[in-house]
Amino acid sequence: MKFFVSFLLMALLSAAACMFFPWWSIAVVCFSVSVFIPQKNWMAFCTGFLSLLILWTGLSYWISDQNNHILAHRVSLLILKKDNPVALILLTGFIGGIVGGLSALTGRLLRAAIQK
């Protein structure tokens, strides 16, 4: 139950925060949710990772689909050195997942340190 509540809070609050604040506000959201909802270390990481992986992959696909993947084709040529917009979208989601997972783990470890 804590997993689903944390997952939804991280995804929804991160989506809302990205509309008004810089991209790194997702780290603050995942950190805060992990401080307030107790979980085990690996579960906190998985919650943050999965929630942001799904959110950023979905958002980047939606944004890319709005312009028929024209920008994704060009950027994938610059970054990945081959024309593969799907790999670029998945890489974007993976980067968001890593940021979310590590910040959630940091919030969990802060909670553990405070409780000692």
C-alpha cells in the first residue's frame, strides 16, 4: 500500500512541479515523499525510479509525438549518433528514473538517520 501511495504522490507531484519549477524539482518531490512515507531502502529507490521513469518516458513521448518526432530525430543524431528517437525517449526516462530513485533513497536514509 505504501508503494502505490508513494508512487502516485511522486508521479503526480513531480508532474505538477515540472510545470512551475525547473526540471530538478522532481528530486525535491521524491526526497520529500520518501521522508514522510516510511519504506525500506530498496523499495524507496524502486518507487522513485519507477514513478519518474514512467512519468518522463510518457511525457517525452507525448511531447515528441506532438511534432511527429522531428526534434527527437535530430537530437538523437546529435546525442546517440544514430537516428533513433525511441532510444532517446527511453534514455530520457532512464535519466529521470535515476534522479528520482537516488533522491528517494536519500530521503529514506535521512529519515533513518533522524530516527536514530
